[in-house]
Amino acid sequence: MLILADGRFSVLDAKTATCVIRYRGEEVVAVLDRQTAGRTAGEVVGVGGSIPVVGTLDEGLALAPDMLLVGVAPRGGRLPEAWREMILGALARGLEVVSGLHTFIGDDAELAQAAAAGGGTIRDLRRVPDDLPVASGLAADVGATVVLTVGSDCNVGKMTAAMEVVLAARRRGRRAAFAPTGQTGLLLGGWGLAVDRVIADFVAGAAERIVLRNAPGAELVVVEGQGSIFHPGYSGVTLGLLHGSMPDALILVHQPTRERSLNDGVPIPRLPELVRAYEALAAPLKPARVVAIAINGYDLADAAARDWARRAEDETGLPAVDPVRFGAEALLEPLVALRKGTPTWTPFAPGHNGGQP
């Protein structure tokens, strides 16, 4: 695949591109971005090694891709007008164009005509079925242990933490299923739906269906979280996933250097408050404890990431680790213990406030 991230190729702006490069990098021939052309993906976003960044569509097509992946999902999910000519060019050359935008490019008459004329195809990842149910609690009764990643903010690494836990479990011979709920996760595998495209009444039902489809034959189902209960724009989808997936456990994902929510500037609560809030919201339907903290230390040196993990452990009494740098074993262990029926959490000391230093 050739990844289109023109003008936005950075860790936070091009989350889709970065995650696909991390987990399917062997399939990526290049990234298209005029601003960083001539460098490598490894130099720009820290993953992808020598994958080249090119400045024109023709340079990318010379590397013989069969897919153009729209590697950015900007806020609101609309197609940047500057990308239209690049997508038209790819379709005219017979490529499959895969997009996770809210704007369905397959519904664009000009782009659809270009695909028909050039032999290209269009796949809109955010299309969802129209027969989704209202949730009825069925996910509470699956045989697998269900874990949901939840966040201190949006765009904080919930999908990455989920993938790292699944990969760690599989390395240990566990039957672990990754349950994607967003456009990037759908590219990485597993059966899922882009729940932020689902009508509000059916978000929990979509989460329920995702768990039910992934649970057969699995010991562990790791559901990719979305948003944050404290984010003013995305709290609704977070709560729908929490109540629809009926998790047995939660993994809280946190970027310690981020003090306010992305885009909106709302102060992020301290870790103990985050833990209590998520557990309180889960409790009325199916109690679920936060069993571990996944640290997103992409902007930290190794020593600093370890230090922040230790601070998180001190604040919460829970295991904490940056799973990308140091592996997800510390996140997996309490899930294995939970399946065995042993305690997996330590309560806070009375009156303990914790907090970011």
C-alpha cells in the first residue's frame, strides 16, 4: 500500500498511517507527504524504519502499490480537498482506494466515475450495517474474558494498547481476539465496526455484536476503546462501548505529558479519579475493575517512560507500563489472573488523591 498523509504526517495527526506502519509495515511501499518527502517513516514518526516518504503520486506509483490508503482521519472525517487529485490519479491507475473518513468517497460521483473508468475500487471502512440492535446485555454471558481499553483522552493509544495485549497473549499461546471499533483497527484485523459512525441508540448494540462475533473460540477478547468519558466531544461513544461490550476488566490508557484534552483543552483528571469514574460507570450493569495502566510514552525517553509508569503504579496500586517500548506482559498478567479467578487489583488507600506530578 501507498499511504496518503499529505501535510499531516505526524504521530497524532496521522494515527491511521502510524499504526498501519507499526503493525503492517511489510505491506507499505511508501508514504505520500510533500512536507517530509525525502525522509523515511522512521525519521518522521519513529516507526517504519526505511519506508520512504515521497512527495508526488507518480513517485509512489513507481513503487508498484495496489492500494492507496487514506492514512489520516481528521476531526470531522471530511476529505481534504487538496487530496482529491491524488485519489483521482490512483483510481485512474486501477488502485484500490481505502478510506476511513466520515465522508464516504464511494458516494462522490466524480471519484466513483474515475474508479469505473480506470478499473480502481473504493472501500469506505466506516460504512456500517443498517440492522444493528439496541443492546440487551448478551455480551455479559460470553465464555471469553472481555477487556476494554479506556482512555484519559481521545487519540491516546487505546487501539495500540489493545493490539499489544493481543499480540502478547498470542505469543504465550493464548487464544486472543482483537475486536476493532474504529477505522484503523479494522485495517489491522479482527471483526469489528467503526462505532463512531453508528446512530447513538445503537452504539452499545454495535459493541455487543462485536463481542459476540469475536468471542467464539477465544479465551480473551480485547475491545478497542474510543474517546474518553471526560472528553466533551467523544464521551458518548465511550459510554456506549463500555455498556455494550460488558467487559470483565478495563485497561486505562494515558499519555502522562498531556494535561488537557486534545482539541478542547479540558483538564484531564488524575489517574485515581479516572479509575474510579470508569469503574463507577461500569458497575450498575456489570462491575469491571481497571486492572492496569498503559502508558503512552511516544514523546518520552525510555527512562522517563519507566519513571512515569512507576508513578502511575504508586498513584493507583495497579501495574503500569509503556507496552510499545517494554512489552505488554504487565497488562496481560492481571487478565490471566482474572481468568483463573484470583484477585487482580489493589484498592486505593482511603483519602488518596494521587495525581500527575
